[in-house]
Amino acid sequence: MYELADLTRTAGAEVVGSDVQRRAAVDPAHFIGMGKVEQLRELKLEGAFDLVICNDDLSPRQQRNLELELKTRVLDRTEVILEIFAQHARTHEGRLQVEAARLHHLLPRLIGAYAYDRQVGGRRGGVGARGGFGEQQIEVERRRIRKRMRDLEREIEQVRSQRHQQRTGRRRAELETAAIVGYTNAGKSTLLNALTGSRVQAEHRLFATLDPTTRRLDLPTGRGLLLTDTVGFIQKLPTDLVAAFRATLEEVTEADLIIHVVDASSPTAAEQAETVEEVLRDLDAATKPRVVALNKVDLLGPAARRRAVVAISARYPGAVAISALNRSGFPALLEAIDHASRGEVVKVELLVPYGREGVLAELRRIGGVDRTEYVEGGTRAWGWVPRHAARRFESYAEVSGRV
């Protein structure tokens, strides 16, 4: 419920109260019992509120019945999240994906959209507002929405193709890729900015960043890595959004490494980490190499910090405590990223003629150099490269083998 309040404020509404009802089962007609409906109706008559938000998904029937009983707008959790995404989408891609998700969510609710306080040709403003032309136009609206959804699917598919081409281009650079994932507001964008010197929007609010951003990270060893900041996850992430953002979430499924950012200062850090795990499993990305960064440890006292690190490390051995804001803990984090991102590598022994030092620089950029020796014919170097990039050094190789 605290999280729902944060979502509500992020969407632009003021929270004036909250309530919880204990029931053995959800009421199929109203979601809550009629006794609770009566209490809310009395509060509505007193002018206590003009919007009701339920912390779960409502069926079209439940939403319509509650609106008729309370004579006010009723939203569910999914609609609030969709509203936030609509407000924060900045790029053409983001707007396409949010519109597709909203229309998919709206389609089965068209009857409810016209059944309560809908004037012909009218529009309503505010969080979660819906409008239309009147109930007699429902079938026309359905056809219009379905056509728009098909158009959006084609446009999103084009975005997906473009992203595939971009990833292919990055692969040609032979750099490993890492996707930064985590619960919303865990500090992913702040970490990307701190590691790469970029200026991605980073704010202390839910879903501040929707559009993925890729930047290059130069590791202390000299090797380069491409980092991608992704959309934050959340409990009960709407399936409509997961489907609409599949082009964006492919950045996670295609990455060589996952950097999981956990907000160590949150009292629900364990639950948030489990939510991220569930989404990664849904994306078939849970088995990828992983680095876990315990962020915001600067907000904890020494004792609380130790407890948080012990608790998370029990599930994620090798987790690294950091503060993306203060840039503390970065040496250990970069070492962990360097080690985990190597994937399947090949040991190489090269003989590089004098005057071709660029070959060694390339080896350091996409792999690593363990040691060098100057001999009569040039520089002999022992190092490693990702298996998919080994062919680039075949003409200089004396010995190679799999690690």
C-alpha cells in the first residue's frame, strides 16, 4: 500500500487516505464487500475524495460496478502504472509502446468507459481519464482501437528490427554487453551515469527512466563494455506493459551480463529482488552471468549496512556494496563486472611485429593482456579474447586454446 501511494503521487494525484479490507475471497461483482462500498459512498458524499484506486487488477465488471455505486472514477493498479508510463515516455518508441499497452487494457473495458457519466463527444481530464462518444458508438470504437493496435504493432515491430540492427552493429565492435536491471528507483540510471560519465535522466521517483540508453564503460584493465540502462521492474508489472515493451526488454535477453541493482536501504529489498528475479525468469534471462550491486549503502548506518549486506549476500554470494551517488565501492564492482563479463574466452599467444602496436591496443580493448615480451620479430603477448572475437587475431597467433 505504501508503494501504491508512491505510484499515485508519481502519477500526479494527492493521496488523502487508504483502507484495507480483510476478506476470505474477492467479491466478484465489486472487488470489495458491499459494507466497504457503503463506507466509501458516505465518504464520497462528504467530499473526502474524487478518485478511488485499488491495489490490484479489477475486472471490467468490478470497475464498472464500483463506478456506478460510488459515482466517481475508479482505477486499478495497472491503470496507474500505465498513466505514469504515459507521462514519462519521451521517445517515439516509448510513446508507441505505452499507447499499445493502454489500448490493450482499455479494449475490454469499453462498456464501463461509457456506462458511467459519459457525455456524447465529451472528454474527461486527470489521472486515468477516459472519454468517448457515447455507448451507441462502442462497436465503432472497438473497431477503431483494434485498427490502431494493429498499426502500433507494425510500428513496434519496426522498432524491434531497428534495435536488432543496432545490436548487430555493436556486436561488430566485438564488445561484450551488460544490461542494468533492478526494481524501479533502485538507482540504475545513477549508476550508469557514474560509471560512464553520461547524463541520463536520474530522479528519486518511480519509473523516471523508460527508454533504454547504451553507453560504453572502460574497465580499469582497458577493456571496453557496453552498458544498457533498462526500464525498472515492479511488483505486479502489468502484462500489457511487458508485451508492449518487448522490444526494449530484448536488451536484457540479448545481453551477455546482467547487473542487478538492489536498493539496500529499502526495508523490502529482499521482496524487490525476488520481483526482479521473477521478471528475469519470464524473460528467460535468469541464468545469465550476474553481478549484484547493493546500492544506496550510504543511507545506512554501519550496523544496518552489515545486516543488509549479510542478508542479500546469503542469496547472492559475491554481492558488492556500493553507493552510485557517492561513487563508493566502484573498484570492487568494476572488478566483479570485468570477471563476470568475460564469458567464454580463448587464451592467445600473439607475435605482433613492431609498428603494429594497434593490434595490442585492440586486444586490450576487447579482451585482456596478461604479459608481454619484446623479441627480435616484435612483441610477444599472452592474453585472452572472447571466443567470438578470436578470429580477428588469427594472423598473429602462435598458440591458442580454450580456457
